[in-house]
Amino acid sequence: MIKNLAQLHARFWNKDLDNEHLRRLKGPTRQLEDVLGSLLAVPLMRLALKKAPHLLSDECAKGALEYARHRKSIMALLNQGPLTLIHRDCHPGNFFWQNDQPGFLDWQLVRIGEGMADVAYFMATSLSSELRQEAESACLELYRQELETAGIDVDYETLSERYRLHLSYPFEAMLLTLAIGGLMDKRGNEIMIQRAAQAVADHQVFERLRDQNYGITLS
């Protein structure tokens, strides 16, 4: 999956983003989606935390609410890297296999964004915490190498730091999926919440966001 994501991202990396079809991914519908996401972030997060007290530590729940309050600025922070075409919903329910090759289903959230968003989403939701911890460095290096093969030079440390910040979104997405309800199997949803929460804790993601003032630009 990591190689497939790298190849997808490399194809659209900082190029061809202004053609007629891709422009729609940055148009009014996307902008409205972002506005509604930020307006509803806090009430939906509060509802998710009421449904999931057994899944999160107190510190993680506190960080989740802080994230929701600053969501608009954090989303801007998470789009500061090189832009490309991203799937944006890389959880295990959206994969298929054909002739031993993986592929992606459900492209309704496709958009222009930073490629590391897909990598973080995949790693945080699709792998057990133990496997993610074991494979993280190798997967990020594989992603870097695939980009390099495509002529894109990004250093490993930069990718790693962006990966850590992007872990915040799959954590939010899985919690809001629980809050809304009916979007996926509840037990599977809870497992992915626990995986994403562990990834956030492992990399002190909320602390990193605080250190960057949640991406807020002070005048």
C-alpha cells in the first residue's frame, strides 16, 4: 500500500493541479465542506467522547477537544507541504486486492492535499499498534525511496515530522465516524480509534501541535 500511495502522489506532485477536473477538488463544494467540518468539530467531538470513554485516556480526550477547537488552523497547517492528489480515507474497509496487488475503493473524499495525509491515515488505522511501531520507519523510508525514484527529493526527517502531525486527522476521523454512527461496523470503528489514539500518543502529536500553536499565525 505504501508503494501504491507513493506512486499515486508522485503522479500529481505539485503539477497538473490546475486542470479542469482537479480544480473542482479545490472549489466551492470543498470549501463548504471545510467550513462545516470546522463549525461542527467541537459538538461532534464532544458526542464522540461521550460514546467512547472506555477507549481513550483522559489526556487523549483533552487533546481531542483542543484539536477540535483549533481544527480550522490545524487543517491549514496540515496542507503546508507539497500538494498532490490524495485519497483521504485510507482505512482498511477501503482496500481491495486483485492478483496480489492492492487497490483503493471509495474515492468520494478525494481531494488536493499533502501526500503524507494518506500515509498517516493508512498507518494509524490499518495496522495494529504493534505492527505500526515495528514497521513505521521502514514504511516512511520506502515512501521516500518511491518518491525519489519518481524524481522527487524529500528528506526523511521532513517526511517523519509531517507524518507525526498528520496522525491527528485519522484520530479525528475515526472519532467523528463513531459520533455520527452507522458509517461502519461499530467494533471495527472502535478498534481503529484505539489504533489511532495509540499512534497519537506514541508521537506526542497534541504536544507537537501545541508547540506549533496549532498552526495559528499571530500578527
